Amino acid sequence: MTTEPAAGLSAPPKTGRVEAIDLARAIALLAMAHYHLIWDLETFGYLDPGTAGGGWPKFYARTIASSFLFLVGVSLVLAHWPVFKPGKFLRRMATVVGAALIVSFGTYVAFPDVFVYYGILHSIAVSSVAGLIFLRLPVLVTLAAGIAAVALPFYVASPTFDPPWLIWTGLSERLPRSLDFVPFFPWFGPVLFGIAAGRLAKSSGLIARMAKWRPGENPKWKSALRPLDFIGRHSLAFYLLHQPVLIALVWSLSQIMPPDRTEAYLTSCRQGCLANQEAAMCERFCACTAERLAEDGKLDAVQTRRLDPASDPQIMEMARMCTASAMGDE
């Protein structure tokens, strides 16, 4: 990648930080933190199992990730088009890769079965390198590549990509177990759309005009926007710290006001039971097992998946007795 402008191109005047981009990044990060709070509340038993992974929270999470990666593409253009700055890029990459390794190590220690081996930071690092190829290509080519990146997993998925060293591509047929999995495809698509949008905005002068909009300097808005500006400027630090802080807060709440996991257990029990039994029998069976688990002090461990019922002989015997009792009442 050359460090000089292409023939016929001249580097536009420096605009400094674009406050609007910082604010947009801060809003995306706060939305991400909000989603993670939903996940934490579910994990600690305050929300029903599956809340964070289905319905509107699932769409919410994908929208947040898309907007965040879109801004990665825009920022790549702001920093390195039309003049690529290798030193600046390598310093940024070292920071992102280091943060990704911290996330992988931390989640491996806490959750070895579902640790983050290719989350959003890993995706940002790889996509940033791949995105350099498109910085100097025509915008239409970048847009077409973005569409192809989003569509590819729907047409090229194959067991060939199922091995662990290839599953990060997003072209595998199985979904790995991980707390955060943001594969290269289709998530390279939003980065490419961001690059295309950034190119158009910069070449048209829109970025220069946006740079003149500084609401943070307005006395009416300064105090209100200062936190957002700080988050936008320190996005990586915010990303690394927000989840440990949220987990600590929710854990503290669970010590003061422990959640009642009975209803959540009954809901999940009924869902599993109804696949093979009638509703009335399931009601009796689930009520029986919930009562017995609560009496033995195992309901919380089962509901938080710290205890596998299939590996506990007492629970299996209890389930057999509850099954016999529920069927005997018919």
C-alpha cells in the first residue's frame, strides 16, 4: 500500500477529529452496553432464558454490531485515504489485537467452554487489514464486494469450513459455542459499506463540513455531550471495561435482591416437555421437579447451568419419580 496520493489526487486538508463520528461511535457503544446488560440480567436469572438471543434483542444486537463495524470502515477512510499512514495503522492494530487477546484470555478463564476466540475485536482487526485493499478501489467495486460479503454465507456454507481453524470465516455449516462470535463473513460487509460511505463523504466534502459542526463547543450542549465525546474518543477502553463493570453491578444486585428462578425454570421446563408430552402432564411434572429442586437447594445451580441434571444421580431419580407421579395423575 503506497503512502503517496494517486495521480490526480491531492490530500484534502486535515479536518481533525470529526465530532459527529465520535458521537455516533459513543451511541453505538452505549447501545452495545445496554444489550450486554440484558444478557447479564438473563444470566443472573432476572430475565427468562433465551431473552437476549431471540426476538427484538437479537435484532437489536445485530443492528448494533452492524453500525459499529460500519463506523470502523468510515474511520479507516478518515485515517488513511487518500494517504495511507503505516505507522498510525500498525499502532492502532497493535492496540486492537492486544485488546482482542485480553478478551479471549479473560473469557477463557471465566467461561472455558464458550470463550470468545473470534469476537467483534478480532473481526475489527482482520477486517481492518482486509479493508486496506478497498481503500483505493472504485466505490462501486467496494459496494459490490460488501453485498457479496453479506450474501456469501447463505450460498457458500460448507462442512469444509467446520474445523476450528476455518470456522472464523463464517462459511461453516455449524455455529460454534461462544459468548461473542462475529465471523468475517457476513460482518466484513458493513465495514466495506462504511469504507464506501466514507470515500463518498470525504471526496464530496461532506466530512469537511461535518468537521465544522462542533456541538461540544456550544455552552448549551457542552456538559451534556462531554460524556459521549469521552466515550467516542476512548472507545476501546470503554469496550473492555463496560462488561466487567456491568457484571459487578448485576452480581451486587443479586446479593441484595436475589432473583426468583422458579418461574424461569418452569418456563424452560415446559418448553422442553411439550415436545413429547401433553400440556397437563408437563404442568404436573415441572411443578414437581421445581419443588424438589428448590427443597434440595439445586434449582439455582440447574437454572444457571452450573449443574448438569444428567450428571446428578439424585436429580435423575427425582425426575423419574416426578414423571411417574405426573403420569399417575392422568
